[in-house]
Amino acid sequence: MGKYHKHAITALKILISAALIYFIFTKLDIEEVTTILKKTKPLYILLGALFLIMSKVFASYRLNLYFHELGVRLTQKSNLKLYWLGMFYNLFLPGGIGGDAYKGYIIKKKFPVQTNSVISALILDRLSGLLLIFLYSCTFAFFLESDYIRPYRIAILFVAIASVFVFWGLNKKLKPSLLPVFWKAFAYSSLVQLFQLICILLILKALSITMQTVAYLFTFMISSIVSVLPMTIGGIGSREITFLYGAKFLGLEEPTAVGISMVFFILSAIISLFGMVYHIRKPNLSTVNGA
């Protein structure tokens, strides 16, 4: 029964992704989007890919902080292999076991650690990333020249500060033993999002976009939050629809905004595809003390 349930969920995600993509291209001139993409400057895209890869490396370091606090002292090399395999599973094998679930399964299988501790570490790792996405979103919203947002700047600042304390309290309630790495994880999360923002800036440069940079960065941050929701395959469609309506709301060029989203997704997919190496040949996990 569980197998059919998973297949049904996967089919639904595929359907939603396809419907969103279809809807997007009924609202845009496909040729215009294609023309924008054809003008892309490869050097900036390559540099953007490098910064995106570095963001994934920092994310893996963040996760390893939580593992080490649980007593699972993976070497960073082993952890990075496991992290890359999880990226591949999240994007290319949505019908099977998800990337986070697989990482939890492997850690629980190899190391004497409680299941709820592993789950808590994985959840807090994700939430740490979301917290910084939210904080960056609030920062860009504060500086946006938008008549809709300007009256709420003080409220945005208050909510941003409050969100840090809320997450700290959640961390304390969910798994107080992981609190010692709270600020280190926070720092890594800030680097993860900073490097992804640099990637987007380079994509903007590749597409010769020099105006309304803050608005594009804000839209990207919001799309990152939306793409985390488990409604589509690897965020396909959800990020693009966010860029489409973000462009409408902020007065951006809609084809350009969707083009940015597509380039970022393609880069993410290519980088995640390298995780196939560890699907074919499962990584041999080692620890810093050789255990």
C-alpha cells in the first residue's frame, strides 16, 4: 500500500510541475524567453555555477556540524559525498527515497544514534537554511522601492529579528543538545545564501540585466522559499511561477525573470547530476577518528 501511495504522490508532483510550466508558457512568449536565453554570456554562467557549487559545499559543512554534535563524526569528504548523493535523489529520484530520508537512513544504519536525533538534525539543518533565506528576503524587502512594501518596512525589520529568536526557541524545544552549533550553523547558512545570491548576480550579468537588481534578488529569495514546499519535482514550476508573479508585482520584465529562474534550475540540475556517481558507487563513509 505504501508503495502505491509513493507512486501516487510522485505522479501528483509531476502533474503539478507540468501544469505550472504549461501555465507559465501560456502567459509568456516562448520565443522571447528563448531569445533572452540565447544571448547568455557563457563565462558568467560558468562563474555562477562555481559559486553555486561552493554554496552546496558550505551547506554540507553545516549539516556535518549537526552530525558531529550527535557523535557522528564524519569526515567532510565523506559527508560531502553523502550530501551530493542526497541532492541527486531529491531532484532525479523523487519517486523513491528522498535525499534527506536517505541520508538519515544511512547515518542510522552505520552509527549508533537514535532515529529521532537524526531526524531532528536533518530538520534543523533545513530550517537553518530557511531562516537565512527569510532574513535575506526581509533585507531586500526593506530596500525595495515598492509602494506596496514601503509602509511595512519597520514591521519587516521587527519580524526579521524575531524570526531568529523563534528559531532558537524551536531548536531548544526540538533538540536542545544541538544548540551549541546554532550560531555556527547560522554562519554557514548565511554563506550558503550569499553564494547563491552571487550566482544570481552573475546570471543577471550573463543576461545583461543591470536594472532593478534588488527586486530580482528579492524574487529569487521568495522563490527559494516556495521551491522548498514538497508540491513539485525538485521545485520545477514552483520557482518559475514565483518569478512570473514576482515580476508582475514588482514591475520586472516577465520573460527575463522566468529566464533567470530557468538558468538557475539548469545549473542546479547539472550540479546535482554529479551525485549519480555515488548512486552507482555508494560512498564509503569514514569518520575523523577512523572508526
